[in-house]
Amino acid sequence: MPGTHGGYGAGIIHADYTHSLVGALFLSAVLGIAFGTRWGQRTGVVLGFVSFSHWLLDLIVHRHDIPVLPGNVGQLPKLGFGLWQLPWAAVSAEFALVSAGAWFYWRAARSVSLAAGMPQRRAAVVSLMIWVGGLLVLAFDVTGILG
């Protein structure tokens, strides 16, 4: 089957539990509850949604290989819009998402720093690290340097 082995976006991922819709919802809820208990409900809700956003992004880029139920119980049709079939579009979308995520983090962290009367340098450094790290991962994916 074309596009199912090797190269950017073409590897088969066997994560039928963690990447199923129900599995992702469950793991996101567990993460949200765990951190919400420690750092407050708002933090828990935000982290739960951020975690689930990974599944939403996978839905956009994956071929039809994402099950609805863990282990593909019931053999329901698998999901995925297949943006990976257009590598330039997938790379552009991932670049935009990494950049937007780093920028949103910087805005939020800067706001918290300002409200607390603390220097904003840490917000800028961490957001830059998020951006550079995300771009490195994307570059490794696209080039296949790490396999």
C-alpha cells in the first residue's frame, strides 16, 4: 500500500489504545484531574485540553489509522484526514502550530510574570526553547535523520 512505510508521515503507528478517540479522552481526563488536583481546576482543564489537542492534530495528518475505540474494538472505521499525503502542507501546518504554540506560551507566561512583578526573561527563554525544540523535532521527522 503506497504511503505506509518510511519517510515523513508514512510510518505505520500501532498505538490503537493511546491514539484511539476514547483512549485519548481518557488519558486527557486523567492528566487534567492529576494536575488540576495539584495546581487548580483551571490548570487541569487547560492541560487536559492541550493533551487532547494532540489527538485532534493526529486526526488531521494521519491516514485512516486512528481507531475510535481502544484496540479498535468493534472494528469501527478508522479515522484520519491524511494531510501527510501532502508533505509540504503537513510540514507547513506543523511549523505554524509549533510557532503559534510557542507564541501563546510566551504571551501567557509574560502576562503571569508581569502580574507577579517578576522579570519576563524566563518567559522569553522558555518560549524560544519550545519553538526551537519543536522545529528540531519537525526537522528530524522530515529528514529522517534519527530513523
